[in-house]
Amino acid sequence: MQGTILIADRKISLKNNVDHLLARLGINRMGYLVTPGLYRFGDPGPESPVFITANYTLSFDALRSSLKEIDCFILVLNTFGINVWCAAGKGTFGTEELIRKIDETRLHETIKHRTLILPQLGAPGVSAHRVKEKTGFNIKYGPVRAADIPDYLGNKKISAGARRVKFTLLDRLILIPVEFIHVLLPMLILSGILYLTVGLMPALALASAMIAGSVLFPVLLPWLPTKNFSTKGFILGGVVAFIFGSVHILNHSNQAWVFTLISTMAYILSLPPVTAFLALNFTGATTFTSRSGVRKEIYAYFPAMVWMFAAGMFFFSTAIIVSLTVSK
């Protein structure tokens, strides 16, 4: 007896598009889930292809919108609302979950062939030989992008271009809204506190460092020197610090040099780690990093971020004390 087979609509509805927009903006980010299981797409038969994807709405909809008129089955793994690439890194788009879903859906009773087509970016999470050993199904990896699937099926092979991950400016721009939305409220609160307590310039400086880390960083990513995201963030934050430090020196050229030096050091030390910390958020959304590399980078540079920011706050507090002492 076959397992339950769900139905996947060929049409991307208005609600789907609204969900895509809200997900891109980070609104109810973990609320866009697809029920895991086996789906019938069109009118597939026992020899129709079987595609594997995650139960994240954007991943599922990207696949079905690219399949167009292809009749097939879609096996959706439970990745807890995480896309294929990230879920493969976390292990939820993985060997055990794939084996479990094959067994739960009784897939071997629905189709005659024994081939599953997985997205290439899911490869880090799946051990093909173990799936073969446990279920009898062979694994084939499709192209990087779902849009290239029709060509892959038609030509029976994947072109070199379809195997390559292209992290274009448009790809990077798409990442900005969700990151900026997460930063926006803390930025407004912290900048507002600074504005009300110490003035406009420190408030603008902090806001600029946060915008640099969440908006400018993904845009400039390929052109920032060094390989690590942290050091790239330090460099970008250093540019912000240099600008505000220079403006601060010009605006306080007639004040005591001790105050000017101390307060300038506050900008130089506190702003770069803010930008560098936010830059780390993009390590899980780019093609430039690896799981082990990110872990190594965090251990190597996060302490430096903490110490630099703490030193900047020390100089900032000292500058306030010096200013109050001089004014008396």
C-alpha cells in the first residue's frame, strides 16, 4: 500500500508571492513552512523523476515554479523551515532525514526507478552511499539553480555554468532587507539614546557603522580585501571610523588636545567591531565561506571585537568625564 501523496499546485499564487516578500523582509521568518512529505506535481507516473527539497516555502516554490510543465514527484524533507543550503550545513537536510522520508512515504511503491535528484547545494548534508545502502535509491545532483532543471532533464547532463554558484550583485542585494530589518530597531533605539544623552554625532556614527555592516557590506563584499568576513568588516568599519573621527577632530580643533584625542579614539575603536560583528551575519548566506571556516573565524576574531568595543566605550566614557570636568 502506497503512502499518502500530497498535491503541489503548478501555480504560484498571490499569497505565495506575499509570503516570499515577507520572508525576504524577515517578517515571521520561521513561519513559512511546507508540510514535509511526497507531492504529486502535474500528472506523474511510475517512471517520472523525483526531486528532493526543503520544507521552506521559498525553496519549495523556487523548485515548482521552475518545473513548469514537467510531471514529477517532489519529496519534501523536514528542515524546520530552513533553506536547502543552510539546512545541509546544519544537518537537517541530511542523510537520516532523507532515509526517513523515503521510508515514511513508501516511495519505492510509488515509482519503479531508483533515482533521486537532489539540489547540488544539498550535497554537504547527504551521504549518497549510505542512502543507497539503506534504501536502494541512487542520488544524482542537479544544477545549482532550480531554473536550470528543464535544461538538465532535456540534455541529460549539467553544463559547467549550471554547476557554478554565481553570487552576483543582485543575489547580494536580495540579502539586505532581512538583515537590515533585524538591525533597524536596535539601531534606532541605541542611536536615539546616544542622541538624547551625548549628541547627534555619536548617534550618526553608530547608525552609520550598523548600516555599513548590514547594507554596504554585502554590496562591497567581493572588493573588500582579505578573505575573512570579520577583517573585511573591520576594514569597512575603519573607513566609517576614519570619516567620523576626522569630522570630530575638525569640529573640536579649538578644544583641549587631550579631550580631542580621547574622544577620537572612542570612534576609532568602537565603530569597526560593530560593523565587523554585523558582517559575520552574512557568512551563512554566501558562497565565500565554509562551516569549519566560519567557526574558526568566530573564535579568532570575536574576542578582538569585544575588546576593541570595550576599549572604545572606555575612551568614550573618559571623554565624557573630561568634558564635564573641563566645563566646570
